[in-house]
Amino acid sequence: MRFQKSIATMLFLIAFSCASADDSWVGQTVIVKKNGIKYGRTNPTTGEKVFFGELKRNIYIVLGDQDGYLRISEGGKEGWFPKAEAVPITRAVDYYRNIIRKNSRDSSAFARRAIAFVWKGELDTAMRDFDEAIRLDAKNITAFANRGTVWDAKQEFEKAIADFDQAIRLDQENAYIFCFRGTSYRNKNDLDEAIRDFDEAIRLSPKIVEFFLIRGSCWTQKKDYDKAIADFSEAIRLDPKSVSAYHNRSFVLGFKNEYDKAIRDLDEAIRLGPKLVEFFIMRGWCWTQKKEYDKAIADFDRAVLLDPRNEAAYHCRGAAWNEKNEHDKAIADFDEAVRLNPKNAAVFFDRGFAHGRKGLFQKAIRDYDEAIRLDPAFAGAMCNKAMLFSTCPDPNYRDGIAAVELATTACKLSGWKEMRYVHGLALACAEVGDFDQAIKWEQMALADKQFEKEHGEVGRKYLEYYKRGRPKIDD
């Protein structure tokens, strides 16, 4: 599935269904028969043909079919080209097979048949055709560029980049090839090289929405959120109906804690449609961060209706129920999330919290243990288990020594930067009677502005108890 999605992304093969007359190609995906085809329009006043330039891609979605011409979008501009210069992708394999039978040395036919095989998901067959196209013509740009997309789909990124390098040497003006190479650099996590390629793609073709979307995703990965927002905003300016741009920008706004802006973007994405489950989950998450749990649950309800097998919808709704202290409902949602995906450590972590709040301490411990088994570096689960061992009202579950070990490991895993874990270590030290260490760690936690803001009142109460030689607050 990852191979198919990667190829689709890089070749922009986003097919959609469209009711049309039998002889119309509107809504169909087509492959152009050669490079260098001009596209444009007819001046309605003079009847003169006005050309915008040459088609740069091999695959297009047909937007219009009239009088022997097809309307497509190239570089953010719609135009027309002769219908005779294209073939529907569903017929392309047979079409080029017949050409190859007549001329087995037609490099272009092998390259374009390979693209049709890629569209069908037959990557190995496509690779053989690309190889043959290049053997016949070592300057076949189409073959190098598109073979690179297959290497990328196979996660052979160095080979993909080598093919894109060769294609760029042959044609330094094709923005899409820079985009393809940038995508491979991004996939191998070389984000700086990726951004340089997307910069060049945008310089060559500054009106292609997809380039801004992909570069924005790179800035997001680099956590340069302002630049990411700028790219997604430019994508929206170029195409005010770009659902992906609104969704992606909302994601980054969420990272910046700008939840109101994120919700507005998600409102627009949902208005534009299609009604994707991810939009409701993301908006519900934003409502959760704003502590508007009823609105969050309403969005998660909608997500579950759209996709009853979506684990994230149940998980997120369960988390919202936890925040409302409705732990039975939370556990029911977490149970369903576990049934759908028993390998998500975060669900066990959240269910462990709910079980602990209901006094089901053995179940809580089992959930934390499973979370740690699934993710041995899950510091949060270690901290919660340590806190339970330090403060459980049932003495049968108290284990201060284990709590100190767990909390210390959690702090080390976080680089001593997560003050909740440091607070947990203070609790554990107090449980074993080491109040000097408890005071030290609680003071460290309280020195953190964010911890002080969120938990300062409770932390100071604990600190006073430690100074009196008491392990926990009785009330």
C-alpha cells in the first residue's frame, strides 16, 4: 500500500469518478503520447490559438472534452490540447504494446507503457520497461524521471535520486523532476536537500499548489512552523478550494497551540469536502486542547460514524471521556481501540489511567506494563506506573523501590526535561523516605515555568509535606 501511495503522490495520479457520456473522457486519467505537446486556448474574439507552453507531465486528469480537444490543468493554468495526442491510461498498456510490436526499438513507447504499468501498480513490470527504454535511448528523460519514482516507491532512495539527477542533467527546466527528487530527499529524511529542490521547482513553476504543500510538509518536519504556514497559506491563495492546504495548515496551527485558527481551517476543509474522518478527529483534538470536551466528543462521534473501524476515533473519544471523568465510557472506547489495533502503546497508557481512576489498580498496572512492552522507551507509562506505586491508596500495590527505578528511567529517557516525570520521582523518593531527594526533585519541577503554571499549587503542597517528613498529602 505504501508503494502505491508514494507513486500516486509523485506522479499526481489522483483519479476520481465522474459521470459522463460514454464517448467523453471527462474525469478520466490520460497519458500523453509524446513530449513537447503544446497547450492553450482559442481567443473567443479572433479565433486565434493562444499557446501557454508545453505540457510538462505525462499523466493528466481530463477536465473537459470538446471538439477533439481535451482541457487539463498544467502549472495552475487550464488549457486545451488535441485529444489525438493522448490515450486513456486504462487502455495505454495495449496501445503501447501494439506500437512496440511494430517497432521494438521505440524507446518512448517502452517508457510510456511503463508509466501505465506504474498506474496499475505493477512496479516490477514497469521497471523492466523503463530499463529497456533507457537501453534504447540513454537520453530518454521520461524513462529516467519515472524510473526514479519507482525506485522511490521501493524505498531505494539513492537509486531514485541518481535517476532524477540524470533527468535533470537532460532537462534543467522541468519543475516536476526537481519535485520528484525533492520528495526522495524528504523520504530519506534529508530535509535541507529536499527544500532546495522544492525551492527550484517553485522558482520554475510558482503556481503549482502541490509544490507548496510538499515543501510545507518539510518545514513541518523541521518544526519551522511559520515557514510551513506560509507555504500552506500560499497554496490556499493559489487554490482557495485546496482541502489539503487547509488541513495541513490546521495541523501546524495545532502544533503552535493556535487552536481557534486551526478549528477555522478545519471548518473550511469540512465545508469544502469530502468529509474525511481525519478532519473530524483533528478538529476534535483541537476542541480537547481547548477543554471543550462536549464539542470534541461530537466530532469524534462523527468520525466513528464515518469510519466505525478507525482506531484513532475511539482512542481520542476515550481520552475526552477521561477528561470529563467519565471513565466507564473512556474504557469502553479504549477497549474498542485495542480490539482494532492491539499494538498501539498509547491506548494502553490511556486505559491504564482510566482503570487507575476507577480503583482498578491491577488492570492499570497491566495496561502500563503492556504499553512499556510495546514501546520500551515509553517514559510516560513508566512515570504513571511509578506514581501508582508511590501513592496508591491500596497498600498492596505500593512499591517505593520500584517507583524510584521507574521514575528515574523516565526522567533519563526525557533528558530530564519533562517536569511531570521529575515530580513523579519526587513522589517515589518520598515513598522510600528519602525526603532530601524528594525536596530536590520537587523544587526542580517547580522551577519550570510551565509546570508551575499547570501544577504549581499541588507541587507546593507536596513540597511542604516533604519538608515535614511526610510522603503524601492525606486529603
